[in-house]
Amino acid sequence: MPTYLSTRRSVTVYDGITPAVHHFPDATAGLVIAVMLAYLLPSRLIFPPLSDLGKPGIMLGFGLLVWWGLSRLHPALVTRGRQPMRWAIAIYLVTIGTSYIAAQSRGMPGLESNGLHRAVLMAFAGAGVLLAAADGVLTRKRIDHVLRWVSWGATVMALFALSQFILRIDLTNYLKLPPVLMFQRDLIGFDNRGGGGLVRVAGTAGHYIEFSVLMVIGLIVSIHYARFSSSRRNRQIYGTLAIIQAGVIPISLSRTGVLALAAAILLFVLIWPLRTTFNVLVIGFFLTAMIQVVRPGLLATLRALIFAGENDPSVRGRLEDYEFVAPYISERLWFGRGLGTWLPELYQLLDNQWLVTLVSTGVVGVAGLALLFLLGVVVAGRVRRFALRPRDRDLAAVLAVSLGVAAVTAFTFDALYFSTYFLTVHLLLGLAGALWRVTRAERVNQSEAP
């Protein structure tokens, strides 16, 4: 049977007895290491000479970009065929380029100039992760391999957060590994919220909101493997991981996490079989009851935060941000002031990535970022529509919902500043492209089979 070239890079060698297929190395191992570095190490751990760019996961993103570029130059290593996510990241980088030119044309103080160059380089690191995933994860099995590590990484982060919440000890203080790395600033630590001795925790993430969003994404991925793993043992393992991740979402004491979880469940209810929906809701009910028994007051505090409305200082502050930035937006509406130039120490902290993008890169930059998310969701949606197997259709839904959750929750914090969220989103976008390529190849091969 003919093999569609965009599925994998391979060469068939006949040894006189049996044919063998030799696969060239791909990017799976590099992406797995990036996931481990992002989730298992504290996000404030850096290589000092590079400042924010010295975070281990970001440095590996640069390496993956170099790997991808070199692979495009080798006729045997290049992944052939169409890839919509290449166009998506290319358009996004063009919008960043226009913002860069606009920033240079207006002139900037030194701090803003440093922020501009740092943010542009960060974007290239993210592009390295996306492109390596889209063109460098060659088979369906390897897509699963990367996503299973995301599930395990989120679980380890959850266990760190759980230990912080129960013991009031931050074990991430002891994770300064290897010794050449050091903490950029104090760790996120604990934050009293809601009274009654409750503290919000973030595990190894850079912020409580980032932590809650990552747990929801990890939960979505874990539920998929709890349903579609090949063995009963693995289904039970990933079901347990999903319960752990769901159980720690409340201890972030973040409205964003609760709303992200509710949105994800609502979207899945529309596509899951009735039995799956019932099972998930029953488990969620018992988990909620357990949390209420083990830590009374936690859920009541969350409910009070969600329904506080404009009476909550953080909500009121976010609403006031729109009025504050309006003059800056109108001054440079189309291309913005420059990516990375809106610095809290010079202006004001905006807990809204879309608002930061608007003031920094203008309408063009917002359109580029929105198109990046939208194309990822559309590509995953097309896989769900045309895939031949139920597990492929479900994984496509997982990627689409995860990207939707990431895009919506970016309204509640400056999301792309946080490296674990940043790397996870680019990884999911790239894997959506990889799944599109693999499933498309399967359909083409099947239609060409005699």
C-alpha cells in the first residue's frame, strides 16, 4: 500500500528476507523534555545570563526551532505535504514583525526596548515548539506519547500544590536543579484568601491563575486517556490522574479555574456519549462532596469569589484598566506600541492578555493571535469531522476544547507572560497540526489502497 509522505519520514530497506522500515529521528523526545522542564521545575528558575529567556523550557524552544529549520534543509528529514499550522504561526510572526517595526519607528526608552526584543525572541521559541510538534511528531503513537507526558507533568504539578496546601511548606524551594540555574525572583509562595486560614497555591506554576488553567487542560487530556487507553490498567491510571487534577483546581482559589472547568465540561457534554457524561458528572459530584468534607469552607469561598462581581477589588481593577489604556490604544490603534513594551513597572499591570496584546501590537496583533487560536481549533475540528476512528475524533475534540479554554481564560491574566502556559499552548497548537497530518494521510492511504 502506498504511504502518504506527510505521515512519516521513512525508508523501506529489503534485506533479502523481510522488508524493514527505518524511521528517522523526530522531535518527540525534545518536546517531552520541554514538557518536563516546564511542569516539573519552578517557572521562576532561570539561567541567569539570559534572564526571562533563560527558563529551561524556553531555551529548549530555541533549540527546537533550530532543529526544525535544519530538518527543512535535508531532503530525507523534511516532512512533506501541507501543514496549516505552519501558515498560522507564519501569519502570527508577521503581525509581530509589523509591531516591531512600529515600535522602532516611534523610539523607546531602554526598558521598553529590552522588553520588545525579549518578547520577540520568546515568540520565536514558541514557534519552535509549535513547528517541531506539527512537523516533527510523525505518528499517532508519538502524539499520544507527548500528551501522556502533559498529563503526568500536570499531575506532578498538582501534587506539589497539594503538598503546599496541606503542609504549608513550599517544596519547590528545593528544585534549583541543575546548580547553574537560580531563582529569578521570590517564588510565588502562598496567598491568604477568603479568610478561615485558606491559602491559594500554584505548585510549580508562575501564578495561581496559570496553575488553575493548566490543571483544567491536564484534566481534559487525562480524561481522554482514561477513556481510550488500550488496557484497563492504563485507563484506571489516567482516571486517577484526572481525579487528582480535578481535585486541586479549587485550592488555587481562582475564579478562572472554576469557569474554565465549567466551560470545558459544557463543551464536552455537547459531544460526549450520554454514558460518559453521566459518569464524569457522578465522579465530579462525589469529588465535590469529598472536598467539602475534608476542607469545609473552601467551596463556599470559591462561590463567594465567583459571585462577588464588581464588589471584588480584582474585578473592579480589571474593569478600570480599560479606561486607563484607552488613550494608548487610540494613539496607536493598528500596530500598537510594540510587543513586550507595556511593562507593569512603567505603566500598569493588566490582568488581560487580549488587552495587553491590543495596546502592544494593535488591532493587527490581536487579529494575528486570534487567528492562531482559531486555526488551531478549526484544524482540530476538521480532524474530528473526518477522522476514521473514534479515539482520533475524541483527541481532536480534546485539542479544540483545550485551545478554546486557553484562549478564553487569557482574558483574566497576562497569559503569554507565563512560560508553562506559553509552551503548553504552542505545543497543543502544534499537535493539532500533527494530528491533522496523520489522520489525513490515513484517509489518503485508505482511498488509494487496491
